[in-house]
Amino acid sequence: MGSRNNPSRRDFLTGAAALLAGPAIGTASLGAARTAAAADGPAGLIVREREPLNLEFPFSTLNGPVLANDQFYVRNHFPAPAIRPQEWRLRVEGAVDRPLELTYDDLLRMPAVTTSALLECAGNNRSYLGPEVKGVAWQLGAVGVARWTGVPLALVLDRARVRSGAVEVILEGADRGTVANFPEEIRFARSLPLKKARRGDVLLAHHMNNAELPKDHGFPLRAVVPGWYGVASVKWLTRIIVSEQPFHGYFQSVDYTVWQRPNGLPTQVPITEMLLKAQIARPTLGEKLTAGKEYRIFGAAWTGNGEVARVEVSTDGGDRWTEARLLGKANPYTWRLWEYDWQVPGRTGPRVVLARAVDSEGRKQPLEREKDRRNYLINHVLPIRVDVV
Ligand SMILES: Nc1nc2c(c(=O)[nH]1)N[C@H]1C(S)=C(S)[C@@H](COP(=O)(O)O)O[C@H]1N2
Ligand SMILES: [Mo]
């Protein structure tokens, strides 16, 4: 009973109950963080860390398809570098026939595209795994959608003339700092397979929602890699290195990896594509709902590739599931807002509300946590306990 492949409802509810039970799993801290939110950060963002700055969007305030710049979560590993655009350069080097050195103005003059894209931190929802888990304790709000304007990376690579032996493109930021088990400071860097880097939708963005990139979102230039976890979207870009070897930098071999088991051998692989997820914005944990009244359950759902096909809601802890209404139109690489009008029962007491998504590839959100994912890729269904009063 209750194997990983076939979780019984009872096991699942045990999981949900344990999660809601208290200190062991940290519901108390969830509540504390939630109340601290408004007082704490700019524009009501929740301060998770001040140096380096890590800010969370209070997901319960979700109201539309795009967030304003000052609502967008911030995930910094090192202090944000202050960059003067006049002195800044983007260098393109490595396995290219024509290395480039571009100024900010050069980039602003190149053909640009504007597209909506969602960024989610691979550690979003981590606080639901319990207080002892390593990493920033995000609740639901290490995720956001903005409209990004920038130059396709493919265009810059074409200008630099990539050599035939190239396999990856390394993106390096200006920010630097120390990490465990390495004797010197390192810069933040991540690589993309050349094929992914050459898709027209990977951007070198200089504008966010029609404004210059804010400092904490990577001014003057950042990558935006739609469909991949946020870690791939390197901020404060200064160097693009085309490489003939795969890159194994810190942020894709020590941190931001998960385990896979090809041939039964545990192997660490970099985190790339986003997984399917539905999140409930309202009600929030512990919210009091009036017995016998209608309540609009509201949230968002997204997936790394493909489309969100369906969102289902349960208001009885996972017994029965009903389809929610998808709002607006499907838009690749962003979230789909959804709602469900719930006739709150007349009987008072605690209730567990759940939402789960299904995508166009037939994938479903899991009900249970997968252990091989370390402290990342948290996309199992999360219970929201409310009180009917
Ligand atoms: N240079 C640099 N780029 C970075 C990071 C960083 O610390 N330094 N953090 C990454 C991570 S883990 C995420 S989730 C996103 C967050 O982008 P945001 O701060 O604009 O929301 O930026 C990514 N790019
Ligand atoms: Mo992240």
C-alpha cells in the first residue's frame, strides 16, 4: 500500500495532514512569514534575505497576467553589482570566428522583440518541504511573469559566427562571491546547449515591462530563457563564451541539479525545463471562509513546454476533483489564470483545498513529492487548509 507509483489517498492525506500539523513541517513559520510580508519589503514583497537580496512576491495578491517590476521576485546569490552602462561591455568569445565587444548602445540599436515570459525559481515552494531544508524558504511567490524586450541571443551568435565544433553557450554575469568548497570567488554562470541558445525565443533582455531593467533584475542586460527554470536566465551579463566542451560550473553541477537514475545509477543532472504546476492564490493558508456563501478560488497554472490543458480543484482534501475555468487565452511560456466558484458548505470546520494541472502533453502534477529532486522542482500538489466559519 502506498508505494511511490501508486499513492493511496490515505497516504496522501497523511502527507497533507502532516504538512498542516505544525512545527515539524513548519506551518507555523508559513503563517509568520505571511503576516510579516506587508511591513517588510518594497511594494509589499516578502524579504527572505537582505544580503544578498532575496524577495518574494506575495502570491495571494495575484491579480492579472503580468506583474509590475516592483512586484517581481528577486533571487540573488551574490551582491547585485552596480554597473555604469557607459563602461559596461558584452563580450562574445570562445569558439567563434568573429569575437564581439558590444556596448549598451550597440545592443539597444539591434533588432529587438518583446515577449511575455514566466520565470520561476527552481526552489519555489520550498518552505512546504519543511524548515530544515537547505536554501531560501520560498512559499508560493518565487515566480512571476513580465514582458521582456531584447535582442535574440541567436542573432548575436550569428554575428559572432559560431564555429562548427561548438556545443554550448556559457552565459556569465558580473556578480561574484564565494561558494562552499572552492578557494576563490566565482562569478554567476550557466550554460545552454547550442541548439537551445539558437532558438529565436532566448533573449538578451534590456527592458522589463517597457522600463530599463531594474538593478536587481540584471541591469543593463540579462538572459531570458523561456520554459526553463529561472536559474538559466543569467542577470548582469558581461560575457558569452561559446564552448566546444560541456560546462560544469557550480550552478549546474553542485547547486541546481537533481538526481536521475539512468541504468539504475544515480547521476546528477542540471535543472533545465520547468515542470507543470497549478498554484492557489486565494484562499490562503488558514483563511476563514463564510459557511454557506460562494467563494471564488483563484490561481495560476504553468508548464515548461506545451500548454496547460486543464486545472482541477478539490475542496474536500482530494476526494473529488472538479474542473476549474481557464481564463484568457493560452500563451506559451506564461501562466494561465484560472478560477472556480465554490459553494462553501454550511458545516463549519477545517477544509483542505487543492488544485492540480494537466498539460497538453498529458502530464499531470504528482500528488506526492519525488525524493530524487533534492530541494528543487517542487511541483507536487500543495494542500491549502482553510477554516469554514
Ligand atoms: N547573474 C546572476 N543571474 C541570475 C541569478 C544570480 O544570482 N546572478 N539568479 C538566478 C536565479 S536562481 C533566478 S530564479 C533568476 C531570478 O530572476 P529575478 O531575480 O529577476 O526574479 O535569476 C537567475 N539569474
Ligand atoms: Mo532560482
